[in-house]
Amino acid sequence: MLVLTRKKGEKLIINDNIEVVILETRGDAVKIGVKAPRNVSIYREEVYEEIKKSNVQSSKNVNVNDVTSAIDLLSAKPGAKKSYSDALQQMIQTKKRKD
Amino acid sequence: MILKTAKFGEVEVNEEFTFNFIEPILGYEKLSKFALVDHMPDSPFKWLQSMEDESIALPITVPSFFDIDYEFVLTENDAKKLDAKGAEDILTLNIVNIPNGQPEKATINLLGPIVININNKNAMQIVLVNSNYSVRHKLFNEDLKKFDIEEIKKEETETSEG
């Protein structure tokens, strides 16, 4: 890992097309500006971690009976469909047919 | 084809509904093959069942089934990775989280949808940028309290007894 020190207002250039600027420092917080092409994705790390945690919980904690209960809850809602049978399959097949 | 699973035993899987994750479901970086498995007839939920680890299965649904307005723009980069030519190639699914024994607290991950190119079966989990969508959006309103569940459970017991 490259480690370097920058002052407020100073920049880093990455790969000719990404510019990182230190806008402000206050206590242990640093405000950073990033200028990058549209096709470069920039995320806060904790968003990734949150999704990872949520994915793992989804499979680990799930109880098949709870899913069935959730269906009952949905069908108790006004305007709920009687059947979602293959609404998904239909979505897939409709999309395929356009091929 | 027949797939061995921990939750459902042996299930018949339609090969049309098997997907190849070119970028992983976060947290399952070593798994790339998943199959769409039915929960039960008429269900708004299905399962993304790993074909490589029988213990891994994630419940998924579609936000519109729960009256959730949902839209996002797939970046050109991601469309390219999936080799998708237009929105008509793309199917999106969202992973559901149901805390054990508390289906009323179920949430849906709107920030990290699964996108699938239905023509070539390439799939990936993407993370939406500059989005206000939540990783844990509630599927059911707060007003749906325990009462409803107890009622439903009671009805189920009565039905099964009758």
C-alpha cells in the first residue's frame, strides 16, 4: 500500500483520469473530493460490508417456515394477489421471447 | 437436473434458471453458480440456491409484489460486463432477510440488487451509487403487528385441526 501525506487543498492523480483532493480536515474527519470518469464506481467501504453482512444473514438465519408466514402476511394486505405463481417465470419468459 | 440442497432436499432445477455470477453475491465470493428454486406454488418468493454449496440459499423477491416503487439505472460498465444490450435483457431480483421467527420484520435489500442477463445467464450483485435505497427496506408496515401473525397462526392451526 502506498502511504503519503497531503495537506488541505492538495491533490492526488490516479491513472491520469482520477483526481482526489483533500478538501477539509476536522478532528479525525477528512473531507475528500473525487473527480473521476462516469464509469468509475466509488463506494464507501461500509456499504459493501453492510450488504455482505445482510447477504450472509439472509441465508444463515432464514427459516423456510418464516418465508411461508411472510407469504401469509402479504396475502393479508389489501390488494394482494391470490397468486404470484410464476409471475417471475413469466417475467423471465416475456423477456426471452423478445430475443 | 436434480440438485441436492440442505433446506429442500433434492429439487428439480430447470437449467434455464441457473445463473453464472460473473461478480459474486457479496459474502459468497467463492460461489458462482446459483439456481432459482421455487418456494411453493403461488409464492412471491423464490430461492437463489447455490449449486456449489448446498447449505447456501437466499430468499429473493421482486419489489413490485410488495408495492415498492423501485428503479435504478444500470451503469454502462455493468451492462457491458453482463453483455446486456438493453433493459429487456435484464431481470432484477432482490434478496430478502427474515429474522428467525419474525417474518413481520422481513426486509428487502434494495441497494444491492441481483441483476441477471436472462439471455446468457450472466449475473452479478451490484451496489447502487448515489442512491437513497436501503439495504434493509421493510417489507411490511409497522402497523402489521404481532396480532396479525397470531391470527394467521391460529387460523392455520384451526385449518390443520379441522
